[in-house]
Amino acid sequence: MKHKTLLLMVVGVAVLGLMVIIIGPENIESAIQQSNPWYLVLAVVIQLVIYGLWTERWKITTSSVDISIKRRNLLPMLLVGLAINNLTPSGRGGGEPVRAYILGKYSNSPTENAFATVIADRGLDTFPFIALAVLTIITAILYINLPQWMVITLIVCLAILIILFVVGLYMCINREFGDKTVKWFLRFVKRISSKWHNKIEHRTINAVEGFQDSMKVMISDRKVLLYGIPLSFVIWGLEILRVYVVFLALNINAPVEIIAAVFVISTLIGMIPLLPGGLGAVDGMMILLYSYAGISPSVSAAATLVERLISYWMTSIIGMAIMPYYGADAMEKLSKKD
């Protein structure tokens, strides 16, 4: 697994390096050298604030199911999960089981309860993302002049995301539907391996029941919706602001709607489980879309490299540095299960 991840990271870096060569390293270097360092510092500060708000949102869901844990312990768990999401080709979902495992271990809570808080935390992200995605499609048609096939692809991806979200939410609140879905999945597993099916059947049904109970509690908790959803909109707003500040650092006053559109599209690309954290694919798409919007390729590449250095590499490095203290045994246990 480690060798595969490393190989995919090399591929991602190679793709990005090829784009840098095509644009011209000297042009990108010149754009970065002319940047305002204070704006870059501000972008880093915004990212640190985002870490704090992510932690606060997770605290809302953990408190809802009476998991007692302090914010100073949630933050490193969150960063470990983010780092694993960035460094594994799992559609930005590989860190969630690790977050749940670590939370359950340190709070002495059932794993299904801990996992429910993580899923609810990620689910709160879906509301602003769908709203932004709709605005993105409109912006892409009016301002970025994307090819028709790309606009259609965005609409299809958004439709799939909404369907998956609604189905997942319905599974959480409707026990009968959830049980039928789980049993269908178990029948599918049985066709592949009856031995594996017998091993996980009882455990899976019990875990799903505990998960559904926890999700029902959080969905019915007004604090989760009243505070969690607005907080999610603020977080997404700050992420877009961070990118805007990076452009200001490069002396470019890029339209906010263009930045938001590119950010949402690149986030969708990053969900595709091909490369770790969308490495290479996300960067290349951001550069391409900014160029479509009329920003020079050299500035687009410089802004993308700096922004990804803050949002992707800084997060990954901090998370990996914390992992020996919080997540090493979690990764080991989950890898054994695989």
C-alpha cells in the first residue's frame, strides 16, 4: 500500500512538473518573486483559522452524541485524517475511518458512534458545496467559456452527488431502508467470498444499527443544524478567500466568482480516487481553468503552486508529523483489516 501510494504521488508530481515545464519555470518563478509576502502570511493565517473552525464543527457533532473530548485533542485527530486523505488515492475519504478510530480510542466511545460524528461532520460540508456547485455551473457558462462537454460533466457530477447525499441521509433516518441496503451489500459480498461474508455479517448489522442511532440523534439536534451548516458556509468562504489572497499576493485582483468556480471544480476532481489528494490532476485543472478565465498561465501556475503549498502540503506535513503520536496504531490496525 505504501509503495502504491508513493508511486501515485510520483506520477502526480510528474504530471504537475510537465505542466510547469510547458508553461516555463522561469515565468512562474518571476511571478512568485514579485509576490507580496504579507499576503502570503495572511493566506497561511486563514488556513490556520480554517483548521480551528473544522475542529469546532466536529466538536458540535461529538457533543451531540455525548462524546466527551476536548478541542485540543480533536485538532490533531482532524489533521491526521486530513493528511491521510491527501496522501491516499481514496477520493478524500481514507482519513475518515482513521479519525473515527482515533476518536473512539481516546474518548472510550463505540466506534460506530465516533464514525457517525465524522460522517455528520463531512455531511455538513455538502450543503455549501451543493450551493456553490450550482453557482459554479452558472459562472462556468457565463464567464469561463468552458467546453460544453465539461459543463455537462459538472451537471452530471452534481446530480450524482445530490442523489448519493439524499440516499445516504435517508439510510440514516429510515431503519428499514438502511437495513435493506446493508443486506443487499452483504449479498454482494457473499457472491465474492462466503467466508468473508460470514465474518462481517453480524458485526456489520450491529455497527450499522449503532451508527443509525447516533445519526438520528445528531439530525434531531437543532444545534448541529443551526450552528453546523452556517459554520460550513463560513469555512468554504474562508477557503475561497484564501485563494483570493494568494492572487492578491501575486498582484492579481482575480474575480471572486472565478476563484469560487475553479475551487469547486477542482474539489470535484480531487474526489476522484486516482491520485493522492488529486495531486497533479487538481493542480493541472486549476491552472487550466484560470487560464480559460483569462488569467495568464504563468500567474495561474504560480497561484496554484502557492495555494496548494498552503492547503495541501502544509496540511499533509503537519498531519504526518502528528501521526506517530495519534494515528500510527490506527493506520496499522486498518491496514491489517485490509
